[in-house]
Amino acid sequence: MAESALEKAHHFATDPRLVGPLTAALTRAAVNIANEDPTTDHHAERARMAIEIIENPNLYVQRFAWAVSTNETVVNAWADGDRDQAFSDLQFVTNGVFNAVAGIVSEEAPEPEA
């Protein structure tokens, strides 16, 4: 029986072989954010977490592993054993989930109903 998308995501996020490449992608994203233009939307929040990541990326690797596991392209490449493709997309996806992990919600997000 084939694995479900959720099973693949779980195996991806908990695979110890992911730690090294994800730590590198996460640290690269953090350095870029720490150096971004201070007028960038949500820069203060992003920079605060970026500095924490630079100081100790291990505190954030698991959070990002689960966030990245929501991207089926990366997860499917990883599950298929295509590490080159997975690594190719890993930086892009890590950059893309940074705000979500930092707790930054898009301005367009609707307010929850009371």
C-alpha cells in the first residue's frame, strides 16, 4: 500500500538525514533576513527570530522541518529518493515558511470571528 501524503510528510519531517541540509538552508535564510532592508514588512519580528536562529539553529530545525513538510514537491522528491531535487527546493521552501514559523500572519488574512 502506498504511503499517504501525511505519512510522507511525517517521514520527511522526522528523517535524521534532513537535519544537516535543513540547518544550512535555515541559517542561510536567517542571515539574509538579518541583513534585509529594515523597512521590509515585519522586519523586526523576522530579524528577532533570525538572530535566534543564527545563535542556535538547532532550536528551530524541527519547527522548520514540520513547516517545510507541508510542501508536497519537496516531500515527494525526498520520498522518491531524489535528494538533488529535494535539496534544490529546500532553500526556496524554507524561505517561504519563515514568516509562518515566526508567527507573522499575512495582512490579508481574515480576522477570526468572535
